[in-house]
Amino acid sequence: MDNLDKRLISRKEAIKKAALVFGGVLSTPAALTLLQGCSAPRSSVDSFTAAERATIDAIADIIIPTTDTPGATESGAVQLLEDMLFFVQSEDDRTEFLDKLADFEKQAAKDLGMTFVEASLEMQTEYVNKVHDEAIAKGVGTTGSKPFMWQMKESIVYTYFGTEVGMTQVQQYVLVPGRYDPCVSFSEAGEGNKVWAWYS
């Protein structure tokens, strides 16, 4: 086994372990938005296509844009999402998510008169907000399947706070913070009035 094989196996094992953490927090449809390892075409089934990634990146940075801290794509949240989807989630879950993404792209092209990524940031933001509000109003059907934008928002928020940026810049992180107190106000939380990161 060469060094590359060792690194790939190690990386997959790390992602699987991370999935145990997400498993208690993300619904299956939510965690499905995730995964890439080596760049490859759809036939390899191990990453988004370039077009899919462009759409996901654009949506993710609308959900969590760059401010005084890195946004979703810069933080690595989208990469984590991609890794989880292709290396951890089932093929059925992955296919369901990608089908919903394709439907979103087709509907956006119809509504906007151009592809989603070709639209201006203002148009993209307005469209994402519209689709988001419609998804929330619709809610979860009897099958428990969530609308695409609901899944996207849920997935990006959770993966964002699983990144180093989310844990250490947006929240304050201490590996073992001490006693468990589930009800602490921001003013009591300490440095910068930030809540504690909940990953360990």
C-alpha cells in the first residue's frame, strides 16, 4: 500500500467518524448535501459536477455569506457537505438530493430566464429567499422528505458549525469546557459573548 492509499483510507475513516457526530444532529436528507474527495466526473460518483458545485457554492454563500468571518464556501462547509454526501450517505439519499438539485436548477432557469449561476448576486439572493420561504411554508410532507432549500439551509448551517471557522471564530472552543450547563446567557458565556462550540 503506497502513501496515497494510506491517506485516502485515513480520510474516509475520518469522514465516517465525523458522520457519527452529524448523525445525532442532521436528518438524513440534511446530511446528504455532502462530499468530494478526488475530483472526478459524475461517472465516478464521488463529487459534485462543476455545474452542481457552482450552484451549491452560490446558494451556500447566500445562506452564510462572508462578513467579519469566512462564509460557507471559504470555511469549508460546502466541502464537508460534499464529502458527507458521497462518502457517508446512502446511494438512495445521494440520488434524491442530486435529483432535487437538478429540479431546482431547471426551475431557476425557467423562472430567471437564465441559469442560476449566470444570474446576478441580487437576483440569486432574491430567488433563494423566495424558494426558502415557499419551502418553509410548505413544510415536511407525510413522507418526511424536506424541500430542497430546507435541506440546503439545514445542511449548510450544521456543516458550517462543524468547521474550524464555525467552532473557533464564530463560537468559542475549548476541548473540555468543564461542567455541563445547558442554560447559559450570552453575557455569562465568556469571551466575546459567544456560545460554546458543541463539537469535541
